[in-house]
Amino acid sequence: MKRKPAVAGQFYPSSPSQLTEQVRGFINEGAAREAAVGVVSPHAGLMYSGAVAGAVFSRIKFPHTFIIIGPNHTGLGSPVSIMSSGEWQMPNGELTINETLAKSITGRSEIIVEDTLAHAMEHSLEVQLPFILYFSSSVKIVPITMMTDSLDVCKMVGESLANVILEAKYPVTIIASSDMSHYVSDSAARAKDKKAIEKIIAMDPEGLYTTVRKEGISMCGVIPVTTMLFAAKQLGAKEASLVKYSTSGDVSGDYDYVVGYAGMIIKK
């Protein structure tokens, strides 16, 4: 099955040349690269969040496969949905799903269900792909969406992913797709998001989950990030760092009503 772009012409240009040129503007070609167990990358329209996503992808060594976990905004499909075969088409190229790894994941966990419907219109994974394709069309992907609200599910899914990655004979990096605070003032977003970022830097998935709820932080991808942190810890990750933070106000000039974006790298 070929999954076609759902938000081309909305979140990013539908023209291959224009998309490549836009992404190029967000890339730091001279950045030192490091191996990443996981990353946090935003998923808004590229004009707003592209600088943060570009900073992250500029800083990491590309693995054999990216497992991309994003929140399910559409409400379609299963609570934890994987697409385990086929290709994802984008204006600037095409990426193939690592079928072997995906089937290992579904075989390891009954919670993770094969479900293409959940991926049909979801943008949170799709907007990562222009950055991946800018650097490589040969890297494989495994797409997963989540719309659960359970910390236990995050832990079980994260541990299942870690176990499969440990058995793989090649490098795998987990991308957790998330924006941060939504539709608050710039100062409120920065204050709230700082609390969530501190928990990610502390490699504390339970603390992140609890803090986001206690503080009322409208971080749409807290479940994917929490899941990634559980997996990363089991994979031996010891360090998380903030690469770049911004808000939509930095682009729009409207600081009264913003969305926050954080780009982070988790490594051993």
C-alpha cells in the first residue's frame, strides 16, 4: 500500500522543489552529528515549526530505521496503530516501511495493532518525512500513532519497542512527534513548556506524564514522548538535551496566542 500525502499544500508545499527549498532553509549543514536513541520533533506547519525540526535532524546520525510515534489527532483507528508494510509518498520522495521490524513489533505486543486507517489523514508523522527525505531516501520507517491516555500503555509499548530494537542488527532511532503548549500567551507557553522539558532532560517519563497533567500543559504528543522515554531508558540512554525551542509567535509576531515547539535529542 502506498500512503499518499494528507497535508501537502497545507502544512508544507506540494511542489517538490519548493518543499526541498523550504527544508533546506531550516537545515544546518555544518552541524556536528551524534547517534540518537530518540528525538523529540514538532509537527506543525513547517513555516512555524520547521526551524526546530530542522535543527534536530541536522544534529543526528541517520540510522537504518526510524520508528516514528505520533499522537492521533483524527480519532480514527485503534488506540495504538502501526502501519507495517508499504511506502509513504511525499512530494520530495518516498520512504519504505521496514516490514520486518514492524512485524516484530506487532508480534511482541498485543496493544500495537495493524491499522492503516489511523494513518490515512494523520499529519504528526507525515511532517517529519520532508526532513528525513532531505538527507536520505534509503532509510526505513515504522509509523505508529497513539491516542491512549494510559501511562501503563506507554510503558508497555515503550518496553516492547526497546526489546525489538535490542534484537535488531542495525541502528534504530525513535522519533516522538509532539508540539508543546497550544493557544496560550508566549510567556505562559515558555513557562509551562519549561516544566515539561525539564522532565524530558531528567529522563523521567512518569514525571513528564504527571507534570503535563498536573500543570495543564497542552502538549499534544506527551504520550508518544513518554513512550519514547520508556524505550530509551531500557535501551541505555542516559542523557537528553534541548536543541532548540521556539513558539509560533517568533514567526507570526502574535505573542498573545502561540504554540510551542521543542526539539530534543536523547542519547547514551
